[in-house]
Amino acid sequence: MRKSFTGREASMKEEKAKVGIGFATGRRYFQRVLRSYVYNWKESRLVDSEKYSLNLFVAYDLSYRNTKKSHYTQLSSSVDEMLDSKCFIGQEEVEEEKKSLVKEGVVSSEEVSLVFGKGYASQRNIVLYSALKNHVDYLLYLDDDEYPVAVTDKLGSTSWIGQHVLKTHLKNIDRADITYGHHCGYISPIPSIEFSTTLPEDTFRLFIGAISNDIVKWETLKKLIKAGGVSYADPEILNSDDVVEVPEIKHAKFISGSNLCLNLKDPGRLFPFYNPPDARGEDTFLSTCLSERKVLRVPCYAFHNAFSTYNHILMGVLPTKLRPIVADSKEIVRRFYRSCIGWIRYKPLLLYITDRDRYSETIEEMKTSLKRTLPAISAHFGTESFFNISKELNKYHRLVEKHYDQFARVKRIWSNICSYLREID
């Protein structure tokens, strides 16, 4: 695996904790996001800290947006000098690691492809594996469309507040297995909707209930839709140091996949990321593994620029008002549709894990709800592609036991890989 080290690492004191910062990315403007975070770490005095070393792990996908390797690996000198080490992981490096694990007899070629195959969960897993291999103590996952700022709304005008994301996690991660923060901005892919006789509110509520998970509450979502899809930071959280232990809901302690920090000091307490093929939900399925783990919600925000509307924030241009996301373009409708497909593909497995007794009954209720609501949904958004949601539900329902067994296998394979890493230390 390609690594590059600077002189700072050679002079690093032994007692420094190794902090990993992990990105799973495929966007051209990744460098801008990284630069923003690195200067944020400088401002929060982590770059020159005697307690921590900062180590970057980037798993990049050239096929996602037709990018080049240099878009990720060629860091500016000002960014490079503030990092203690860098590890860039493309498909070539992934294949090298897979061959090495097979050659050492740790796993078979089929098994290693389950953990380090294609998709977002696999990208997260290769970052975690690389961090463990490099003896990292804590690993913070960041997304390439999230920035270290919070936005609030008061009397119709926005205010922006810088966030010390990494510093907040490091303050709390030693007493937890996982810490995760808050998000603001464009968190939800659901656009602003004007309910009408064509699409009544009750119809949309029934549709969302069919495709979403238990943590999505309609009243909260209704407020978000009325706000044009914009979520604002809670001033009480911004002005507080309070940390909240995440409760368990139906065998899951729900977390987010970014603004997420893992304590790697005991690899035996770690779990891999997983999602059914071509689905998402890798953070949700990790959530189902955490019953015996301590998970803390920490008071820091990241601004989610989901629609790439506000890339200029990274250049210091802060809008005084956030525009609502209206379904007036094919791209916004397409993004909502893709999200619906992603949700419905992983919901059968989530139900199977968290509510097995009612699984069959709930699936039938979902089918009925979709049959009642999809004509109105398709008419409102002007495309019959939404009818594919029912087809995908049927497909992933048929495969749920296969996906459940696959998830269990991935966890066993991951345990074997972690045992191997401990043996070669």
C-alpha cells in the first residue's frame, strides 16, 4: 500500500497517540475539503500538538466521477507539511492487500472480496484496515461533501460558526468505543414539497413510512420538508459541552457514517461496515452491532452540502440565506429517487435483524403502502421510475436470508483479519 512519510513523523515522540483521518471519496474537489479540515486542525492547535500525530487515509474511486489519481494524491505543500503520514488507497492498492491476505492464508479470495469488494462499505473497510495496520489509535471518518462549520437560523438570517470536529471527538473518544457528531445543512435528500390533491400529505407520509427506518420520525421530517430540506444547528448543542450516550432502539444504536470516530485501541471490539449489494446503509448495519459497545453523541456539527450547491463555502463565501431544495430539475428528482432505491434495498435486511418476529407482516404492509402511494409519487415527480421501488423491495425481500448470512460472514472474516493483524505486530 502506498504511503509517504514526512520528517515530522521521524521526530515524533513515542507517547503521541496516532490519529487517523479517513476519507472514502470519488469527488474532484476532495482537495478543497481536505484543505479546509487541515487548516481547521491547525487553528484548533492539533497540528503542533505534543499529544497527537495526524495521519491521513484516503480510499479513492476513480470511476465514480471520472477523476484522476492526482486529484487525491498530489497534496499542496502547505497541506502536506501539516500531516504526519499519508496513505492513498486506490483499486491497485486494494488488490495488493487482498492478494497478500490470501497468500498468508488469512482468508480465501472469495472471502476477502466480501470485505474489500466494490461499494462504499468496502471503501470504509479498507480505510479501517489500513489504519489498524499502521497502528492508529483513533480513526475519524469524514465525508467529502461535509465541512467543519455549523449554520443556524435566527429571524430568517443565517449565522455560521466554525466547528472543531476532530478536537471534540478526541476529547471524548477515550471513554467510548464510538463517538459521532451532528449534521446540519442539506442532510435529507427529500426536496421541498407543496402538498396538494395530487400528492396529499397523508399519502407522502405513508410512502416515507414504507421506505424509511425507525429513526426517521414523520413530524421531524415534516418540519424539514417545510424548511425546504434545510436542517439548522441547535444553538443549545453548539453552546454546550454535554455528551449523550446513544440509546439502543430495536437492537441498534444508530450512528452516522461521517463525523464518526472509532476507538481502535482494542481491535477485538471493532466491526466491519456492510451493506447488501448495490444498497447503502453501511452505517445503519454497523449500528446493529453495537449493543455491547459504548456510543456517545458529541457536540460538534458538520455542514452537509449534499447537492453541491454551496461549494464556494470552502472559499470563504458564506450565504446569508440557504435556498430550499425544490424538485424543479431532473438532477434533484434523480437524487431523491436514488435515495429511495437505496433505502428500500437495505430495509428488508434491517427489519430482519431488528424485528424478526414482525418481519413478514411488515413487508406486506410495505407492499400495500407502496401500491397505494406510488401512482401519486410518480405523478408528482413526473417520472414512472419510482415504480421500480416495489420491484426492488420484492427482490431484496427474496434475498434477505442470503444477505443476512453474508453479513454474518463478513463479521467473521473481519474478526479473522483483526486476529491476523494482532499476530504480526
